[in-house]
Amino acid sequence: MFTIREKQQLAPNIWRMKVLAPKIAQKRKAGQFVILRVSETGERFPLTIADSDPADGTITIIFQVAGRSTTILGALKAGENILDVVGPLGQPTRVEKVGHVVCIGGGVGIAPVYPIICAMKAAGNRVTSIISARSKDLLILEDDMRSHSDELKVATDDGSYGIKGFPTQILQAMIDAKEKIDLVVAVGPVPMMRAICQVTKPAGLKTMVSLNPIMVDGTGMCGGCRVSVAGKTRFVCVDGPEFDGHEVDFDLLTKRLRTYMDMEKESLQAHVCRATTNG
């Protein structure tokens, strides 16, 4: 059992939890994740480790309530337990001093890009962070991002905060202004990461993306998280989650993400019905 030490709502349907997991807290590195199972009948699902406190023995996870499993997780309170938390999994972010790193986080993808920003800054890089959301009320971790960035730029789809538009527009403006950029890191919805890569490829900018396919065991055994990178099959749980964005087959990734959408909706509806009946 893994006890929830703290729980905080960051935005509508977005929660931050500190979970007691001493061994994971000691070993985790930027870019790695855990796989959770809330209860005996729950599914296994991955969440990036947004932060950790080795002295306190806690890891921080940030998630958006969307399906059955995240709905159940979101209903837990501080002091309650998560059945399984396995990790740290995946390859850590390759962190080195390269110069100017632009880190882009979209929506709840701001959470997994946060530890990368911290690590890149600690390595001596100049870090420009670009964060975006549909509206101001859905923007998360702004203060945390600002405190670890040399510059923070914000975009919202509706213009309620920052510039009205998308992170691609901010990045394109930087490229057009001839700013020297040595590395771009993008984490967020697949359409956003694809769009970022379409901007950076003509400019010849190295771009890393963190992929979020369907994942089950997290050890490379089930093959559920397979993606095509540079024409080769890779397994995100052991080979990733970060890859060269210019080599990712985003069309195949998008199709695979849609495979179980109907079943996911049915599972959530069944859970809501049961909860309503039992309530």
C-alpha cells in the first residue's frame, strides 16, 4: 500500500498528489514514470513522476480525471492508500549542458515537462519554458515553472491569459527572430507535439517528445505501448518515453490511442452508474 500524504486540486479535474514511496523517491530521475493500480479490480496505468522528496520519501503525481481509473484515483483522499505504485520506469531524460533549451508543455503535459525543466536548468542550460492550456483556469504549475526558467511564455486557446493562440506560434516567433535554440522538448497532447515537430523540422532544431501510448505492464512484455520511430518498432515503457520527434510516426500513434476509446467510455459510464446506485 502507498499512502497519499497530500492532495491538492490545481484546476478543474486536475489533481496533484504526494504519495509515500521512499524507494522510488530515492531513485527517480527526470522523465521517468510510475505505473499505478488503485485497487485489486483496477487497471494499470502510467503517470509521470512530476517531483520527489527523497528526505520525505514522497513522489508527486499530477493527473487529469478523464476515465474510470483516474476518476477512482481522484476520489481518494489524503490518508487513503493506492494499492500498487511501481517504478521508476522508463529511460530518464538525457540531461546535459547544450545551451538554450526550449521546453514546451501543453495542458496536463505541463506536469511531465516540469521535472525536465528543473533538470535542464540545474545542468547549466538557459531554459525558456512555454506553457499552454485551453483557458486560464486550466493552466497549471505557472509559478513552479517560472521559478525554474530563465523565461516563461504563456498561451491560451481563448486568449484569457498570455497570448491568444498556441505554443507553436510562440516557438515560430522565436525562430523567426533568429533566437539561438539548441534543443526543443515538447510534452502534451499528440496533436500539439506533432505541430511542434512540424515547426522545428524545417528549422533543423533537435526536438524531443515524450509519448503517451496505451501501456499495461511497463516492462516491455505486453507490447501494448509499441510505436514506430524511424521506421522501427519501439516500446515506450522501456525504450522511452522520450524520442526524437522528427522520427515518430504520429499517424500510427494517433490510431493506436483511439483503439479502446469506446471501451474506455463504457467503463467510465458503468462506474458512474454503479457509484450512483450505491450512493
